Amino acid sequence: MAVAAYESFLIKNVSTISSLESTLRSVTWFLPGRFKDAELASEALSTLLNVMSMYHDTLLAKVVQSNPRYRPLIPPSLHSRFTRAWSVKSDVYKWAARSLELIRFTELVVEMGLRRKVSNQSRWRGILLLEVIKAVLRLLMIRITRKPLLSPPIPEREFDPTSVPQVPPSNASSPTLAPSSPSVSPSATPDHLKNNHAPLPHPLISPPPTRSNTAVEDYLLPKALTTDSVKPSLTLVRSMSSPQEWAAEIIYILRPLVYAGLLFSKNHKSKALSTALALELVSRSLRRSPPSSAQLERAEYARRDRDMLWYLLRDSIWKTYTRPKLDAVADRTMHTPLIGLFGALLKDWIPLIDEYYYCTSASLNSCGLV
């Protein structure tokens, strides 16, 4: 009953709640360094916002899909089509993907709590346990789909919250259900037709309109259908067929677990960065080269290539190269008007990279740095 009441409240005030989420998310950027345990408060607030946003997105997606009159202004992205199709087809995939996202949202605040309450060795045991769970979930998902894993594995919100259709009062107790019958009242006049009384120009007086082939092409090209536009959602990414393709994906999935395990080991800690980087390059060399028409797979591989920049914030590269340069930038800009705000913010975030594994551990954003 309480859940139904909250869902009804969310749908009626979705625009206000969305604005509040955005505002609180911005506040978390400025909390670290402001008071004792400020980074824990900031990350706890960020975690709560991310978890609630995931729940809100799930609820709003149900409301939108259950309303037959809702027509999105922009068609869903290829990523949303693919991940939503697999979530509908397989309950195991759906809950594995949601669990993986929930761990991603909470892993840093869990590490912060462990760092304050238990020994350093116990903290690393907790980190290794999280990495094992994440690896198992990802391996389970590629076993179900037999396709490369996308990130994030669940669909993202792609519609304006203010455009969510309101549920009639008769269904207020269960807002996720569609109305029993569509309304028979005449629809209101669309906004673009309310002011259409302007006289048309006389064809004999007005000059002929100029035609531009470039303008026509610019208008038509974004609306042209591609091969992915007409493909079934489940086949937007080609299945892995060869042992080499499977090896590339499994190596990519196990890479964070191997990195964390080597950091936990006293004897092999110095080899952690080079081993993880080597696994990254091996996975990249083994993976297939998708054709230009495979937009979704190419976008995923491009994201993985960009995420290699995170190695600049890890281990010896961070200590000997990146941190001294960031410290110099922060010191140089701290006393400059306006720009000094960026320098102070940078100074507050640098210690988090030193102290917490999950700030830069994997390609997934856990520390709010992107």
C-alpha cells in the first residue's frame, strides 16, 4: 500500500522530483573536504540518488509502456532497445543487470565504511568479494546473451519526465497499470495548430522560395533508416561465434578481478598495473572488428578504448606522473578568481584517488569523477 502511494506521488510530481535529483547530485561535487567524513556523506547521498533514480526509471518505463496513447518524440536508442529486449526476454538477465548496477552504485560507499570500521586486510577482502560477484554476474549475462557485454547493461532514461502520461484517478492505487479503457473524450488541439490563422502569402506576389539541396539533405539524412533501425532488438549485437571472441570478452570481464587480487597480494602488488594493462591490450587485440553498420557494438568498443585513460589515475602512473601535474595545476589556479574554485575542488578530490580503490578501479564510474 505504501509502495503504491509512493508510486502515485512520484508520477504526479515527476518533474519536481527529477529537478531535485539533479540539484542534489550537483551538491555532492562540493561536499568532499568541507567537514569531517564529508566524502562519506557525499558518496552516501550520491549512492542514494543513483539507487532511487534506477527505481524511478524502472517505474516510469512501466507507466510509459503500459499507456497505449504514449508516443515518444524521439525513437529509443539502440542501447535502450537492446538492453530492454533482453530484460524482457530473460528474467535472469534482468536481475543480474540490476544487481550489477546496484553494486556499481554502492561499492565506493561500502569501501568507505569498511575503511573506517575494519582493518586494511579485511577491507581488501571485501573488495575482492565484490569483484568476484561482479565477474560472476557479467559471465552469467554473456552466457545468456552470447554477445559482448554492454555498459550499462540496463536501459537508461531517454524521455522527458514531464511528458510521462498521468494515470487516471481510478488507477491511483496501482499507477503502473494502464487504464482499463482509453478515454473517449476528444483530444485537445495540439499546440502547433492553435495559432494557424495567419494568411498564406499570395503566390503571384511572393517571390518563389529558394531551394537548397544542402538544406534538404541536412533535413532528410537524420531521418533516414539504417540497417539497425529495422533489425530486431535482440540481434542489434552479433553473437560471439569463435573461441577468440569469447576469450577476448572473458579476459575483459576478469581484468578488474585480477587487478584487485594482485593489489591485495603483498608479493605481486608491484605487478598489478602492468598485468591489468597487458590483459586490457590482449583483450583489445583478440576482439573482433565490427563492420561500420554495427553501430552499437562499435560504440561499446570505443567506450572501452576511452576508459583506458583511467590508467593515468592508478598505481605508479598516478603517483609519479599524473598526481604531480594535477597538484601543480591546483596550486597555480587556487588564488585565481573563478578558476580558483576548480583548483580547490581538484585539491579536495585528489586524496580520494589516493585512498580508495573504487575511485579509479574500473571503467565504471564509481567516484563521481565523470
